[in-house]
Amino acid sequence: MDDSFFGFVSIIVLGCGLYALYAYIKMKKDGHINETLLLGKNQMEFQCKDKDAFMKKASPAVLLFGVVSTLYGVVDLIHYYVMKIKILDTIAMIAFFVVLIWFMVYTAQLRKKFF
């Protein structure tokens, strides 16, 4: 695959990271669970057994996911569109995938516990 495809992926990852940061700020500000990021299709905020405890445990995970995704998106964009920084890009990619997998597992456990 050519670099333009991977450059496009970096834009998507950056967008996901920025959305997660936005979701974190909005959750802190208005006290509502971001259903798009944290809940499945069949779950809604009103079904949560203890919304405050869920938010307390989920918010740091959303922040971490947002920061790591944003940083990886920026590093990857620089790598594909400005200058090659292969080692930093590889480290950022590994960190992103580790945090992504952890985020998915962690939030699934939270949903199981609170819904």
C-alpha cells in the first residue's frame, strides 16, 4: 500500500483522538456518559446502575485514549506528510494499539459491571 493510504489513516486516528478529548471535556462539564464512545448499541445512559461510579472510572480511560490517539495521529501525519520519523512513528503506533486494546477491554468490563 502506498503512503497516501496510511496518511489518511493518521487523519482518522487524529480525528478519533480529538473526539475522545472532546468527549472527556463534555462528560466532565455536563455529567453525561458519552454513549458513542463508551456504550454499545443496546445500552443507554439511563440503564446505568451507578452513573457517577461509571463516570469516575471511565473518564480517565477516555482521557488517556484521547491523548494517545491524538499524539499518534500527529506523529503519523508528520511522518507521512512532513518528514520520515520511522522510529518515533513505530513507537507511537505500538503505544496507540496497546492503549486501544486496553481501552476496549477496560470499557467492556465497566459496561458488564454497571449495566
